Amino acid sequence: MLERRTRATILQLKEKGLGTRAIARTLSLSRGAVKKVIAQGSEEPVSMARPSSLTDLLPEILELKGRCRDNLVRVHEELAASGAKISYPALTAFVRSRSPEVAIPAGRYHFAPGKEIQHDTSPHDALVGERTWRLQTASAVLCHSRMLFFQCYLRFTRFEAKVFLTAALRFFDGVTERVMVDNTSVIRGEGTGAEMRPAPEMAAFSERLGFVFVAHELGDVNRSARVERPFSHIEGNFLNGRSFTDLRHLNREALAWCQKVNATTKRHLHASPRELYIQEKPHLRPLPLHIPEPERIETRTVDVEGFVCVDTNRYSAPADWIHRQVQVRIGADRVEIDKGPKTVVHERVLLPQGQRSQLPEHRRPYGEKARVMRQLDEERALVAVLPGVSSYLSALKKSSRTAPRLLLLRRLLRMAREYPHEALLPALDVAMRYGLFDLDRLERMVLERIKTDYFRIQENDDE
């Protein structure tokens, strides 16, 4: 097909009176081609579209395309199975020529220093311990300098979002005017795009750190290209071929990898992100003097084994907290269990799940279980013999930091079996009224009451 310029030259030479042979010789063309252009009399090339051999198969192709969810590889396999002889490139070219979709040019955005951080998450598989886990990779990028920071989490809720953004701003050592996010419900309270308003919890968090959350319009993926592009590099370079002992080890390696990548010169920037960051740093807002650590507060009941459950992991508590409600403060790296003025601190277990964290002081000594069972048996026997002893026994437990010893229970049981209850119960009432828990003194009080009933007092002969 002759191009437009050549066709215009042929028509101009024809108007000057040159013949077909002279025009063909001058332009090194065939006389047949010159004759066709002169006969058409137009500079516009005539389309030479040939009918495709796949036109008859168009209904079947469209049906398979919908059934196979636009997977042309599967469409080609189904066509081949039905006996159609067609190559895969011919099929893709045919479908592309019939597609009504119009390509939209990609946009380009310029960001001034200190204006924006882009934040997003993406699921990736990582080998942690002895198995592969599906983790949520959270990433943040300074849009002007392309400084990258990312961490991985087992899940990504508003608590993890606050933990990550706090760590990211500390890594960048400054705050930008806005943080661009997608329309995720983790940040969003209502609305989308320019109408997005963050949830009250996240709005208070951003106000405390000195920035605002903004969201791009639905489907405008180019708006968040700064943070979307590094995800393939993280998956193909950092996570590819590496294994980690636990999630903390993974995040430590991720921080070191970010330092290495940020110091690498980028060809399209003609500099490294670290060098551009030096220019951007004066434009960042300073961090607040105090940044509170994000934490999640929940209420739990200590179970019969002396543990509380947090995110499928169990953390030990003192034995006297069993069946008591406690307040659990869950931070990024630790779990605090509060019961009044007392606090128990555990290192938070991230991966693997279903683990037990027991502090040495919460481990039951050898034979403790048998001793406690014997103590319970003595308590039940004591209550059965002397039902009125329950209130005194409860007060005796509260008066001491630890439960009464087995010997004390046995001595009370002996007294209940040997002394009359008419004398023992009033003595217990007096002891409880005045807070007397010395069993020697209690026994003397009982003996004073029964000395004239069971013992004969010898009189002095002289008297």
C-alpha cells in the first residue's frame, strides 16, 4: 500500500501532464500501481482489509471468552479441542481487532518536596519458619524522593495501619502534608475519592501526627503509581528465595533491604532516593515531641490454666487471677495484662500462631497441682464437718497473700472433729469479728469455753 505522500506526488505529476510510464520511472514504481492511484484520484490510502478466516467462528469465540473469563489461553484450548486449526497469535489479533475498548494514555504526576506520602498494601507469600504464610505487605513512599519503607503483617486492620504509619514516619523522620491511600475500609469511614472522609479513629490519629488522609478516585491506579510500582520489586527480589525465622526477623531484613534500595542510583532519576531525600528533608514537617505507641485495649477472663488468649496465642497470668477479668493492652511488640496496680508484660507472639507464652514466675512448682488438690480435699472435708466455718475460711484466705497452708487446714479439721461445735462456732465468730487468724489463740478460746464441761478442776486441800 502506497503511503499518502507518494500518492500525492503521483497526482501532482499527473496534473503537470506526465504520463504513466514517466511517473513510474521517476518514482521507481510499477505502472500498475500508478494507474490505480490515478484511477482512484485520492491521496488517502485505500484500506486493503481482507476478511478473516475466524469471522465464522466469532459467535463461538465470544461465547468461550465469556465462559473462560476472558482467558484467551483457555479459549484457544477449547477451540483446538473442537477441531479448529488456528494459532494463538492469530486468535489474540482477531479478538483485539474486534475489541471496542479504547486505550487511555497513562498520566504523569509531579510532586513537590514534602507534599505527599503514598501508602498501600498488597498480599504476598513468604516462607516464615517451616511453612509459607500469606502476609499483608504495607508500603509507604515519599513521592518526591521515592524513599521506600515497607513491613509485613499477618493481617492489616486499623491497629496495624497505625503501627505501620508510625514506624514509616519515624523512618522518614518527618511528616508530609497528606498521605494518599486507596479507598480501603481500613482508613475510609465514608465516601470515595475526593469525597472520602476517614474513620474518626484514623482522623484523630492523623491529626495527632500532623497530616491528612486523601484518597484517589476509584479506578485511577496511576494516581498511586509511586507505591504500586515497588510491590513487584519486593515480591521478585526481597521475598523471592529468602526464608525467615519469624515475622520480626522478616521485618528487620525488610528494613535493611529498604536502606540498600534507597541508596541505589535510579537511572530515570539520575540519583538515588537517599540523595533526593536530602533535598526533601527540609520540606518535611517535624514529628511531634511525643508519639504514643499504638495499642489495642481489650478485656479478657483468665482461664482455668492461668492464661489469656490474644489473636490465637495464649499468655500466662498469676494463679490468683484465675476466673478474674483483666485488661489486656496489645502493642506492636508486647502484650500487657493489667489487674489493678499489677501488670504482667509479655513479648507479643506474631508467628507462628497457637503458641503459649509463660513467664518463669507463673510456672507451677513441681508437685503444686497435687498439693492444691489435697488442699481442696481438706477444705471440702472441713466444710462438710463444720458448715459454719465457711465465712471464717474465706476471711482466712483473704487475710493472707497466699492460700492457707495444708497444715492449717488439717489443724482446723482436727479441731472441728475433736471439739464440740457449740464451743467452736462462737469462738470462730469472735475470731472473725476481731480478725484473729492465729489458730493457737483460737484453740485457747475454745478450751476456755469447755474447761468446766470436760475437765475437772482440782481444788486445793488447804483452801
